[in-house]
Amino acid sequence: MGRVFHEDAVNKGIAQGIGRFGVIKLLALRARQKQLAVQGVKYLSEEQQAWAKEESKFTIQALKELENDELNLPEFLEKLITPVEEDIEPKPVEDKPKE
């Protein structure tokens, strides 16, 4: 694993049209998402725990995603601010037969 230079990642974020503070905030949110994804590690198998340990450097991973053009900040921001549309259809209530 090579070194990660946060300035390179921040500059890429600025090039995507997000301010310096916004880039830092979005990277922190991305790192938090990754952290929440591996909660409950103690209930996992040994193999899964090893994977989670490798994945535990969430901030560095978020920086790497941005440096490798895997993370598009405007698109990520749009996902954060757009509410999730739930597919809820009203189900008809069935009348119970009278006995």
C-alpha cells in the first residue's frame, strides 16, 4: 500500500467544484458510511473479522477513492441530500370472514 497524500485528494475535490471545507466534510461523511458498514464485527467469522480489520482505515480509504477517481464528490453529495424514495403501495385490507 503506497502513501496517501491528502493534499492531492483535496485538490481533486476542489477540481470537482467543491470547496476545501466541503471536500473535507464529504470525505468524513464517506468514512463514516464505511465505518457503519462494518459495525458488529465481533459477531463475524474470523475471515470476516480479518477483512473488517483491513477495511478499518476509513478516512484513508475515502482519500484513496477520491485520488483514484472512484469517488465523484458532486454525485456523492447528491446522494446524501436526496431522500430515499420508498416504494410503498397501499395494500388492501382483506375482510375476515364472519363465523
